[in-house]
Amino acid sequence: MSKQTVTPSILPGFMELLPSDQLLFNKMLDTIRSTYETYGFVPLDTPTIEKSEILLAKSGGETEKQIYRFNKGDNDLSLRFDLTVPLARYVAQRYNDLTFPFRRYHIGKVFRGERPQKGRFREFYQCDIDIIGNENLSIINDAEILSVIYSTFKALGFDEFTIRINNRKVLNGFFESLGITEKADVLRTVDKLEKIGEGAVTEELKALGLKDEAVEKILKFIKLKGSDAEILQSLRDMRVENELFQLGLEELNKVSEYIRYFGIPEKNHGIDLTIARGLDYYTGTIYETILDKYPSIGSVCSGGRYDNLAQNYTEKKLPGVGISIGLTRLFYQLREAGILAAEKKATPTKLLIIPMKGTMDFALDFSTKARQAGIPTEVYLNEGKMGKMFGYADKLGIPYVVVVGEDEIANGQLKLKDMDTGEQNVMTVAEMIEKIRSVK
């Protein structure tokens, strides 16, 4: 009776990569982490599994439906669906041990039971930063977040991108001035402008019970264009008699002023009144970032200011501002669009040492010296023909190969082969190490 095998497969909505793509993904992740740390953000890693009562303290509706929830013994548990709720719990729980403003970054997997579709995942990496204040947090932090976004995408190799900025107080205050009470529904509709177009947004606004005059004013408002200075002046000229609107306008003006101090080029940012951000907890500045040449990808980095991060877990007021990069989705979309292409290299190894008979001790000592010099090094430990060994290096994209024989050891001179050019150079172990180290 033959053994029954199970067909290997994974669930839809999960990303699994070949080594060459995984190296590229890891490089992006490391670049983001390095940039975050350049701005003084400290790492945080919370448990993947939280108590359901923590994750569901505020959430409901669609969010609750998407959470992976299960019982283990007497415990009601859930997989985290974002990194913000765990941050809120963490800050409230460890308040007395933290120094404020608390600047943290968190790069980790989150889980959502969404209907899987192209570019949407059930398990994905988020790369978040947040600055949390104790009772208050200066508006200049909102401008610094833009600087972090700019530096991150420049470090990732992008030049043509735009960080779009708005303020929820401006939006909510404007809606209040029109007598609109159900602002959340209007915000969600306005946020769809790029996806469904002006005509569909008009119909949805009317379906919410808004009169034609109010719809016309909303569309005129969100279509204000120009430089930051021109848009801000247009907002002032509207003379909206609403305290919330005026406060938001003042904040938007300050952020626009502070941006200049951070040296962010004007081509890479701008006020855009169509940006609404669907999440209800944003209360001030909001951001979305698009790649100029690939607008169909949508926002690649978004976030904003909120009044009270941990209000479900503590009486202390903890305002904050932050952003998130959905790295898994971004990587997938960039690869699908042909913007990213995996290199031939499918290993971090830079040097492959092939020992001939009787030279294993020398080869292993050589490999130790190379690694101590910071060179990722492998020793080919299996038997085989020379062609197979070089084929191994070629398939993985290992740039340098050296064959160690007894004669080479006796002479103190070995041949280093450059696998890209085919060039071979005779040199000592020390010279090889120095040469490989010098190549980026």
C-alpha cells in the first residue's frame, strides 16, 4: 500500500516568495526600518495574538467581521488586524515606564479575514510610525511625519511621488457650516472621488439626503486647486463661520509653513482637499502618498493626527500622529506594475569556496576569515563535478567563486573568478578578501 501524499498548497490571500523576491522584499523592509531609526523612532514588537476584548474595545461592524477570532481553553483570542490598537494598549499599559513624546516604529504582520482578491491580502506586513504625546503634541510633529515619508520613499529609490495633505477639522467644520450632521458618511463618500468619479460621488451625496446646493458647494470645495498658498488663501476667502473649520485652517497653514523647514521639495507634497481618510479616529492632519507615474496603485502610505490614542484603555489623554506603509501590498503592486524586478541574485552569499580533495580545513579557515571581514561566504560541502559546482553559483547569482587545491595552497596564490565577467585573477587570501569587501 503506497503512502498517501497531500498536495502542497497555501490559502488564498497569503504571499509567499521565491528567494530572489524575498531578498528584494527584505531589502525594502530594511530600508524602511533604517529610515525610521534615522529619525529616532524606537522599535516595538507586540504579540501577534491579543485578547479579543482589547482588539474589539472600539471596533465593530466590518472590522469585527474581518478579525480572526478563536478560543483556546478559557481564553477568547484574536489575531491583530492592525498595529495601532496594540500600540494603544501598550502605551496605556506601560504609561509609567515610557518617556513622552513616545516615538515608536513597528514592522510586523497583521491579519484580516477579507475576501482575497488581486493585491489584497489576509496576512500582510505593515510598517508604522507614531509619535504619542502626553496631554498635548505640537503641530510641528505633523510636518515631521511628512519628512519621514519623503525620506523613506527617496531611500526606496523613488523620485516622483506626492504626499497629499488635508485636515479633518477643515472638512468637518465645512460640513457643519452646511448643516450636515452625518459627517462620517459624507467623508467616506468624498474619499471615493478618485475611485468612482464626480458623477457617482454626486449621486451618493444626494442619496445621503443632501440638497443640490450643499452637494454643489461640497464639490466646489474639494476641487480647489493650486499651490499650498493659493489653496489656503481660497479657504480663507470662503469666510466659513465655523470654529472647527478655522482651527483646522490654522493647523493646515502651520503644517505648510513647517514643511519648508524640513527641506521637502514642493514637487513632492501639496494640499489636496479630496483626501478624507475613511477611519473615524483621525481628527486633524491627514496624509496620503501616491506614486506620480502609477496613480492606479492608489495610496502607498497614509495616516494622520488623532486626539486620543488610548481612550478605550485609560483616562489619560494621549494625542498622536502617525503613518503606515502596507509593505506586502506595495511590494506586490510594484512588482505587478513592472516597477520592481527581482535580481538574478537569490542568495546573500558573495563568495563561494570550492575545496578540492584534502583542502577542506584550509577552505573552512578561509571562510571564517571572509565572514569575519563581513563577506557572506559559503563553502561547497557536497561532492560533484566542477561544472555542477559552478552551475550552483551561477543559478544563485553568487558573484565570486574560488577553487582551493593543494597546489594553490602550497603557492599561497588562488584564482578568484568573477562570475559576471568571467575574469580570473590570481591573488592571496588577504587580497581576495580586500577586493570583495571593496565591491558594493
